Amino acid sequence: MGHRTRPTAAQQFAPADLLRGILVVSSFGFWAVLLGLMPVLLFRVWLA
């Protein structure tokens, strides 16, 4: 009973925050690429 089974707050929330940050960055990059390619695709469709 000397050691605690529950991790500390830093150990508990750091991986979740890191995962959330990676998710936000990846989704932001996805939307940036999508919004960046959408006018090009529409322009090419309009030209065709």
C-alpha cells in the first residue's frame, strides 16, 4: 500500500493534451489543405 495506483495529474493529463493537440493540428491541416485545394478544383472544373 506504499505506492499509489493512480498516476499524478501531470501523468494523467499530459498524454490526453498531447493527443488532443495532435488531433487539432491534423484536423486544421486537413481543413487548410481542403480549403486550399477547393478553389483550384472548382477552377479546373469550370475551365473543363
